[in-house]
Amino acid sequence: MTHEPRAALPGKKGDRLAGKVAVVTGIAAGIGKGVALMFAQQGAQVVGCDIDAAGARNTVDEAQAQGLALTSLHPLDLTEPAAVQRLMDETAKLHGGIDIVVNAAAFGAFKWLEEMDYEMDWRKTLVGEIDIVFLACKAAWPHLKRRGGGSVINFASANARMALPLSPALAHCAGKGAVLAMSRQLAMEGSAHGIRVNTISPALVETAATRHPLDHIEGFREHVLAKFMVKRLGQPADIGWLAIYLASDESTWVTAADFNIDGGATAW
Ligand SMILES: NC(=O)c1ccc[n+]([C@@H]2O[C@H](COP(=O)([O-])OP(=O)(O)OC[C@H]3O[C@@H](n4cnc5c(N)ncnc54)[C@H](O)[C@@H]3O)[C@@H](O)[C@H]2O)c1
């Protein structure tokens, strides 16, 4: 048995999401990029977006080189209600509806309580982690209803349940705890319309967002690895395989659930 990640596969390799239209936020980097490419590899029509236009364009280029159906609106600031509405409306207009929404984009400031500025760090993180999910769900909701249902995937975090030594994650813990709680409520509100809502709670996945602490906080990498039963860091593809399952019709009985995908970190 190997604990190596099953890599994302180049090119279109499956049909688990064939015929589905997916909006994936935050496709310029990390998990959102991985999910967007893997969804397209499974036959979904993917519309991405990011505030980082160069990164998003790069992801679209990668998709095109693989012959995948992935377009993107960028730069697009998901904290702007009108921009989010445009993303959902244009996607529905272009592809006839929306079946899947993956809210991978997020912004979080990582500072200790005493260094945390109320406006620039605390409030910006709550907007970047909570409002960003609220606005996308609200704008997509009528389109999902019109389709007779769909799947929303939000990102909570191991940090919604657990403090990690050496990580100044106060605002992030609050933001992700909120995403976890609001996703259960959204699942209840969506149930009458066939809309399923689940959360994925990763522990540390190697992305642009985690590179700084991994490379610069002394002892951080060792602390993180010590928490894992599987002794390696998470990779976007680890998350992508779960997201494919939650987005597909393989999971039609699954809603209001949270999935720890964390190498065992939160189990002991
Ligand atoms: N990487 C981890 O270890 C980890 C662990 C737990 C949870 N998560 C969550 O998973 C999700 C993806 O994480 P990641 O590590 O890939 O993040 P990341 O920072 O690498 O990528 C996030 C993307 O969102 C975009 N973005 C941020 N604010 C935006 C805005 N206002 N409008 C549009 N785009 C915006 C960024 O430009 C970036 O491309 C996030 O919700 C994150 O909190 C990540």
C-alpha cells in the first residue's frame, strides 16, 4: 500500500462529471486550480474565476493544452456582490445552468491576537472567508434551484476544530468555524430544492497559502508532520478526488456532511 498522492491525471480521463456545469472559485492557485482541472478531466464544463488574473490565465492555458473545457472570468473580486452575481449569471447563460459550485477562493490574514489589526486583518479575513462563500451561494442559488438541485462544496478546515501550535490562525479559525456551521444550515435550506451542501476540511495542503509558514516559521513543518498519521503534507489532488465524489451523482445521499481530509491529524 502506498501513501503517495494519486496525482491528477493529464487530459480528460473520466466521465464522473460528464454533462455537469461547475463554477470553481480561486482557480489561479492551489486547491481551486487542482479542483478545476480535475473536474474538467472528469467531463465537467468548468467556469473558474480569480482576483489573480495572471494565475487564472495560466490555469486556463494548462487546461487548453490538455484539451479541457475550462474558461474563467478574471480578474474577479468575489467580495464584490455584483461581480459574483455576474459570474453565476454568465455561467448559467453560457452553459444553460449551474450544477456544482466549489467555493475554494479565500483570503486569510495570519497574525497573533496582539498583532492583529481589526480592519486590515480580522475583518478582512472574515469577509475573505465567510462573505465570499455567502455571496457565491446566494448568487448561485436561483440557478441551482432552476436546475432542480446541485452540489455546493465549501471549504472549512482542520482549524475549524483544532489549534495548531506555532500557527497564528485566530481569524482563520473563526472564519472556517463559520463556514462549517453555515454550510449545515445551507444544506437544510437547500434540501427542499435538491441542493446538497457539504464541507471539506483539509489539514495542511501544500499551496501558495501555506508555503510561507512551511518555509519560514522554524519548527512549523515538523509540528505539522507530527500531527499526521500519514507522514506527508496534503496535495491539491488529494482534495480533488474527494471534490469529484461530492460533486458527482455518486454522492446523492450525502449532504450537511463535513469531510476531514487530513492524514489523520484531527483524530488523535
Ligand atoms: N492549503 C491548506 O492547507 C488549507 C487547509 C484548510 C483549508 N483550506 C482552504 O481551502 C481553500 C483553498 O486553499 P488554498 O490553499 O488553495 O488557497 P490559495 O491561497 O493557494 O488560493 C486561493 C485563491 O483564491 C483567490 N482569492 C482570494 N481572495 C479572492 C477574492 N476576493 N476574489 C477572487 N479570488 C480570490 C486567490 O487569488 C488564490 O488564487 C481555501 O478556502 C482555504 O482556506 C486550505
